[in-house]
Amino acid sequence: MKKLLLSAFIVACGHNANSQNVILWENFQGDSNNTNTILTGGVAPGELLDTTFYIIDGDGGSDGSGNSLPTAWFLTTGFAYADTALQNGDTNFVLGSSSWLSDENLRTANYLILPSIHINDSTVKLQWKSAPFQTPKYLDGYTVVVSTNTNEHTDQFLDTIFKAGEFISVPDIISDSSFSSYVLSDTGFIHGEDGTYIEYQGDSARFAGVLRPFELSLGQYVDKDIYIAFLHNSLWDNLLSIDDIKVIGNGYISAQVGINELDAAAGLSIFPNPANDHVTVDFALHTSTQTSYQIIDVAGKVVASSPAGFRIKGSHSLNIDTQNLANGNYLLNLNTGGNGKLSQRFSVAH
């Protein structure tokens, strides 16, 4: 199966939320304070994009393209000419995922998991854009799924709130044929079938997908903390892109701890707790790595953050000044590279 592919990838990330009703906003453009450039490869499975997004390679498959494609989500440029540049002339980065694995019978299962979001009322909506590398032939499908429990990907994302259909087969390879010539998913949105958000590049069997906006209400989750995941779950197709993820309305990023953090918290302790003017954080590392921390309040706001230096394998202590923190409850996230993220709750009482 011969497919057109990108030859290089750049990993970058960015986060912006300027309006008070924007709960979460990610356009993957990067900024001068948070840039990680990798010319080959992608974001490693389980690695955080902006310290709140999780990337999980749930299928464990290997690249089948021969082009060293990452097997988890990675940062790349838009696929269609219309999506390769922003209005200000900057390169438009998107998050990409490949379903072209070495095992043609293995369905990809790449998760992009958003941070926990508390839904206050029915005004909250999820917005995003997506585009396949091509359609209808080798059209990639995906789902948007929700967990009301934890961010453990294996059995918690039980609610499917959106489904994009995929290519299944074609009786004969026919250049410049219509969508009706192909066997596509009988359920789910089919990108380009209505003749919009596609770009003709000399072959209508492989229209380039143009980023298409979507919006969904999250009103069914009022008074709940939820995790939203974009799950690329296509079978032996090509590439999918996601961009401009936004959650708007009356809600907030909550400090709820998911299963990944709970498992890691066994290696971290905070004392005194409640704290007065400082806390001592004890933790253990399995491998040497750079470390940093964030302190998050109950509204999901980062109230303190700092690099914690390069730490070798073994036990460590970290002293953190809490004099400027208001009385209340907080979550400490200790980012430890390949050791994962250690999280623990604590309170301040001056």
C-alpha cells in the first residue's frame, strides 16, 4: 500500500486562554517559554504536552510506513495547502497520528487525553478541528470519548460523544472516482462526503482533508468532573490531524487526580500537612532526570511553578515556600520526566 507521507516532524506546544469563558484552549503553536523541537520522532507515549495533556499509545504497534513515523500523537504541519500557514504567515502546527502500522490487522489506539474539566452548567461546549491526510481512500476515522471517573485509558472512557467514519475497502482502484465507489463506515461523519473541507490535488480518490471545525455540547455532564479524549482508532489507513481544541462555557479545569497520578503518588510525601510557611516534599526516582513542579488550586489555576533541577536516581527532598499561598487546598504536581508525574494533595493553614 503506497501512501504520500510527510518527511519531517517538529514537536512544539502552546497554551492560550485569554477570555474568561474559555476553560481550555490549545492550538499546538508553541511559544518561546515552552518549545521542544524534535526533527524525527514524536511525543513519547505517556509524555505530557503542556503538563496537563496525556498522550497514550494504546495499541503498541510499530510504524509500517518506512518513514519513521511516530506511533503516538506527534506535532506536524497541516496536510492541505489551505492549512499549512496561518493568516500572520506563521507555520500552522497540528497534532497528528498515524494508523499505518506494520501489522495491517492492528487497529491503532492513540489517545490524546485532556485535563479534568468540571462542568458547571449546560453552557459548556467542546470545539475542535480535524482533517484526514486523504479522503475517501484510506480515510482515517476517530472518536471523541469521555470518562466521568479517571483518565485511565484502558476501561474508563465509556461515553462516545462523536465518531468520524473511516475507509473500509474499494472493489477496484479507480482514479478520480466518487465517494460512492468506496466502502466507508456505515456510522460516523465522513470527511469530504458533502464536498466541503477537501482540497483537490490531482486525484479525487485522495482529496487532501482541510481542517473542519466541530462543536459539541457537554451539557449532559453538569456538576461532574470529566476527562475528554480524542481517540484515533482507525485500521491501516494513513494520517489524522487535530487542531484548535477549545472548551468554553461555565466551568473550570479541576484539580481532580486521575488514576495515573494516584498510582504515582505512592512515591511522594508532603509534610507538614497542613503547611504554614513551607512544605518539604520527599520523592524517589527510578532514573536520573530533570524535574519541575506546579502547585494548582481548587479552581485548576497554577499558583506556583518552578524547575527543580536535574536529579539522579534515588531519594530526594524539595523545600517549597508556601508563605504567599492563601489558606486552602492545593494539588502538587511533580514532573519527573521518564519517571512520570507524581501528584499529592495538601493544604495551607497560616
